Amino acid sequence: MRFERLRLSNFKCYADTDLELSSGVTVIHGLNGSGKSSLLEACFFALYGARALDQTLDELVTIGTQEASVDLWFAHDGGHYHIQRELKQRGDSVQTTTCVLEGDEETVEGARDVRSAVTDLLRMDASAFVNCAYVRQGEVNKLINASPGQRQDMIDDLLQLGKLEEYRERASDARVGVGRVRDNKRGALDDLDSQIEEKESEAYHDQLNALRSDLADVREKIERYEENRERARAERDAAQEILDEYEQRRGELAEIEGDIESLTEAIRETERKRGEIGDRITELREERETERETAGDLLGATDIDAPLNEIDDETLSNRLDSLHEEREGLQERLNDQRLEIQQYDTEAETARERAAELDAEAEQKRAEAADLEADLESTRERVAQTREKIETLEAQIEETNATFEDAPVGPDETDAHRESVADELTACREELTTTKTELENARETLAETEELLDAGKCPECGQSVDGAPHVETLDEERETVEQLEAAVDELRARRDELEAELEQAGSLADAADELARLRDERDQLETLVEERESGVTETEERMESLRGEATELESEAAERRETASEADDQAATAREQMGELNAEAAELKRRIERVESLSDSLASIESLSDELDTLRERRQNLAEQNELRNERLAEKRERRDDLESQVDDDAIADAKARKENAEEYLEDVKPELDRLEGERDELQAKIGAVENSIAELESLRERREQLAETVARLDELYDETERLQTTYADLRAELRQQNVQKLERMLNETFELLYENDAYSHIELDGEYALTVYQKDGDPLDPEQLSGGERAIFNLSLRCAIYRLLAEGIDGAAPLPPLILDEPTVFLDSGHVSKLVDLIESMTNLGVAQILVVSHDEELVTAADELVTVEKDSTTNRSSVERRDAADATALAAFN
């Protein structure tokens, strides 16, 4: 695997960066705190997300911005890939809004899916990636300081032997599970054997034969009784037919008797109705004569000149039309008069209302003028008070301005000044933290060296020096500690100065805000005074105008009241004329009512005549109906006599006797048949139960045979899982031993190359990855007994040896991530730094495709095929990168 390109936007200290990365050795060089490690963290974040950095998403976005993005292009195993991750502020937290992995053949989206795809592609998760190829700043002793179990798990995972242990555990779990299932199946098999033995002891076939014999006897008796029952039923049905025929005749005879009675009653009812109709005809004749007399009287009261018998509907209709036309003309005159009265009333009311409105308006204007006169003096007093307040604000503004006389910036520059001091303070604090870490590491190294010297041992090789220890390294380490302590003191002093300066900058910013507020308030009050003074003159003019308008309104109101009085007189005259017209309308209404009553009376006479004709016709129809009923009554009486002659009482009595005998036998035979059928059903149920038991016995035998086969298969499967568990354990031990031998050889080769002293003979690595260092005299040492610098060299050797082993692989080369060293010289003296350069060159010669070294050490620049320099702008606190080739890197190292 090889990183090809990295592009950042608002990621930590990088605002906008685009960096090309090539094969070979790339040294990322810059001062402490400049942001070198952040470039590597961006690569890890692109591959695995924030969990690879042990940081939250909020910490990755540049302070003061709302979104960030990271793009990484890399090559792996012949393919080329591009990962893009974008972060955005959403509420109080930062969230991943875009995460895409683009490959030659497919595209994967979503943070979880991309992380899973990268893990499958590189065959390692974030933890394995870091442990394999990335030596973080300050963690060079990680493998040495780890417990034996932790170191074993870390190296096994790197060499992918952890999978074998996982498979062994799975095989063990499978063996236990198979054993549990097998034991359950064996218990079930024992239960089946017990059930089969119990059922075989019941002799089900003998029971079945006896039950079938009893069932045949019962069925024979049932058939005999059923034949007798059928003969009794036939006898009963024949007798019933005779009785039914008799009953049918009796029913028909009863029906005819009913018909005769109904016809007789209908004839009587019809004759009664004919009598009632005759009475009603007499009444109608009398009512018609009375109505004719009433119509004659009404005709005399009208002005129609014609006898009663010659008056028709057309005559009455023409007379009513004439009267209605006359009434309509009178009604129009009434409406006109009513409108005239209403017009006069409305005119008077409108004039009175307008006069009242004018009076109210005049009063309102005079009141408004009085209010304006009262407010005018108050306005003059407020203007004087506002001018006094402006003078007070002028004094406060002058006092606040005095604050900036000796200040480093003016009022308009306070915010930028405070932000600049805050950024400088943040950078100082970060540099102080880094320097304190270096001081702590240097003190630890010095303490270990002094401890070895006090024990009479060389601080470099650990050998006894018989009172003549080398102190060059000790003096250098003490000098380094003193320099770092001085640097820490200077940084602390600078931090305190910046904190005081930041506090002063905050005070200046507050003063600038107060000054702006005072000026705004003064300007507003001056504008208010101008507005109020201009309003005084306008108010005086408005008072005079209002009083003149009130006088005009009062004069107009008097005119309106005079107009209302004239309209009232005109309305009274119109009402007198209205009374005369109402009297004419009342007389005309009475004339119309008399003609309408005459029309109603004539219509009633005609209606009574029509009803008389209808009743006469109906009375004749009823007489014809009774003639038809008398004919049908004679026919019914003749049929009744014929049916009465056909009834034979002796035959009916014999049929009843035969029916009773048959029904008596049927009633007696039913309980016996029910008993026999119950016995038959009971025998059939018992036979079914025995047959079911026989079937269950056969089913149990089949299940036992199948279960026995299952138990045999489970025995075989249990043995197979046990062999598989042992195979995985043996394979892991065998592969670990092979890896241990290779790793031990590569570790010794790397350590000899890197360590410049000749104090140790070799390093031994046992099957559990326990490390032992042997001195020249053969005495063993635990790695923790080495000095800080020696432990750093030892750990770098071990990490490089592991990387070489993974690169070579067991069955050939395997694609691995770049070898990354982050500040590897923290615990190394100058002599071993040059050896580290040799180590980097040797890893390149062994075929490592890409090596990334992050360091502030100038000596490592000579190992670079490509140099990336990182610088941080102290003003903006933002980092930038510059890429150079090998020639520029060598020239830079020579210049420094």
C-alpha cells in the first residue's frame, strides 16, 4: 500500500492543503507544534474515521469554522482508491455528512461501510494498522512495556495468528454444542426405548381381533331391527295417507262453509252501504239549495247586472281583474305618498344627525387646541432637560477616550488585537506542553543514566566500568535537561505576559464598546432635540387652525337644524293625504271580497252537483255486485252438499287403529336401536384407539431408528470438532514457532545495524514472544533494564523486524501500509540518529515501498528522497506545507 495524495480543508491547523506523496522515503520536517503529525492523523482519519485517532469529530474541525474535509488517494495491491470525508457543524456537535470510497470497480458510501471496506481491503483494522506500521510520538516503548499477554496478542494479531485462536475457540464452542445436543438426543433415545417396551406389552393385535368380532354381532342385530322398523313405517304411512285424504275433504268442506258465510256477510254489508249512500244524496240536495240562496244574496250586493244562472267563471274573472287593476293603481299612489313621507323624515333626521356631528367636531377641535396648548409648555421643559443630558454624555465620551491615549491600539482595532493575542497565547501554550513533555522524557533518561552510573555500570552498554564510567552522555543529558528547563521557564513567563496582555486587550475592547454606545446615545438625543424644537412652531399653528375650524363647524350646525324643521312640516302635510288614500283602498278591498265570495259559492254549488252524480253511480254499482255474489253463493251451497255425501267414518277408524299400532312398535324399537348403535360406536372407538396405538408403536420404532442414526452422526461430528480444535491449536503453535525464528533473526539483524556499541551478543525471542537481551559475558537482561535510548533502539528494531516479517510473509510478499515513524529520535542521542538513517536506508533496500518519517531533527533530512516542510504562521495559527525533492533536502541539511 502507498499514500499518493492528501488534500485538507479546515482540518485541525490546516486551512487549505494539497500534498503529493511519492514512493521511497518522505521526511515531514518542521518545528515542534507546527502540525507535522496532523498530516498523518488526516491519513488515518480518512481510512478509519475518528476512532483511529482517539479524538472526537469536534476536535478535528479548525477552530472558528463550521465544516472540514479530508481527501486521500492511495494505491494498494495493483488498485487505486480515493476516500473523501466531509464534516459539518450541526447544532452543538460535528457530524460526518459525506464518506465515500471510490475504487477501480466499485464505490462504497457511509462511514461504517467505508471503514469495513478499508478493513477488508487492507486485512487489518485501525488498531492493527497502527501497531503494524505506525510508531507514534512518545510510544516507541509500547511493545517493550506491554505485558507478556498484551505483547503476545499484539504480535499474533499483526501476524494474523489471532484468527487461528479465534477459529480454535469456535471449534471448541462447536464441540461443546455438539456434545450438548448429542447428550440430549441420547436421553430422547432412552425415552423412546421405554415407550416402545411399554406399548409392546399391551398385545394390541389380540385386543383388535376380539373387538372386531363383537362389532360384527352388534351390526347383525341392528340390521334385523332396522328391517322391522321399515315395515312399521310403511304401515304407518299408508294409514296416514287415508287420514290425510279425509282431512283434506274436511278442510275443503270447512273452507266452503267459510266462503258461504263470507258471501252472505258481504251481501248484507253492500245493502247497508246502498242505504247510507241514499241518505247522503238527500243531504246533498238540501245543501245545494241553501248554497243557491246564499249566492243570490251575494249577487245582489255586487254591481254585476245578470241573473244567477247566467253568471259563469269568465264573467266573475273579468270583474275581479277590473277591481284588481283599480286596486293596483291606488296601491301605486299609496306607495308614492309613503316614499314622499319617508323622504321628508329621512331629510329631517339626516339634518339633525349632521348638526349633532358638527357640534361634536367643533367641541373636539376646541378640546384638541386646549390639549396642544397644555403640552407645548411640557415640550419646552423636556428639550431643556435633554440638552443637559447631552452635555453629560459629552463629558463621559471625553473620559472614555482618555483610556486609549497610552493603549497599543485605537478603539476600532481592539477586536483584532484581542484575537491576535489569543492566538499567540494558544500557540505558546501548545509549545509549552510539547517542551514539558520533552523535559519529562529527558529527566527520565537522565535518572536512568545516573542510576546505572551509581551502580557502577556504563549508561550505554550496562557493563561494569570498575570506577571509570563514561560521563559524556551524562553531561549531554544534563545539559539537555537544563536547556529544556530554561525553555519551559521562558515559555511560562511568556505565557503569563500574554495572559496579562489578553486581559488588557479584553478591557480595551469593553472600553471601545462603551465608547460606541455613548456616542450612539448622544447622537440619538441630539436628533430628538431637533425634532422637538421644530414641533413647537407646528403646534402653535395647529392650535389657531383648530379654533377657526370649530367656529365654522358651529355655524354649519345651526343651518342643518333649520333644514330639519322645514322637512318636518312637509312630512305632516304628506301624512294627511296618505289617510285619504287608505280609506279608498279599504272600500275597494271590500268590493273585491264580495265578488270572490260569490265565485266561491257558485263553485260550491257545482261541486255538490258533481258529488250527487257520483253517489248515484256508486249506488247502482253496489246493486250489480250483490247480484254476482248471490250467484256464487248458490254454487258454494251445491258443492258443500256433495262433499258431505263422500265421507266414510268406518274407513277412517280402521286407518287410525293401524297407524297407532305402527307408531307403538316404532316407539318401542327406538331405545333398543339406540343402545345397539351406542354399543357399535363404542366398539368402533375402541378399535380406532387400538389401531392408533399400533400406529404410534410403529411411529415410535421409526423415530427410534432415525434418532439412533442422528446420535451416531453426532458422535462422529463431536470427534471431528475435537480434532479440528486440536488442529487449530497445533497450527497456531507451529506457525508461531516459524514466525518466532524469522522474527528473532530479523530483530538481531536490525538491532546490530542500529546499535553502535558492542555491549550485547544477541537477542532471544521465545515461543511466547518473551524478549531477552544477552550481554557479551552471556548474562541475560530484561529489556526494561536497558537505558531509555537503548530501549528506543530496541523497540524500533522490533517494530521494523515485525514489518519485514509481514512484508516477506509466510507464502510470499504481502501488500502492507507505509512504514511510518513519528518523531523516532526523541530518546536517541546524536550517534544513534545517524544509525536510524542507516536503518531507514536498509528498509528501503529490503523493498519497503514507502517510508514516512515525521521529525524536527535536521539529520534525518539526509535520508529523504522527498522532503515536506511544515510551517505554522504565528499570526493566523495556521500551518502550510512545501514539498521538495531529494536534492533540495540534501542542500537544506547541509545548510543547517
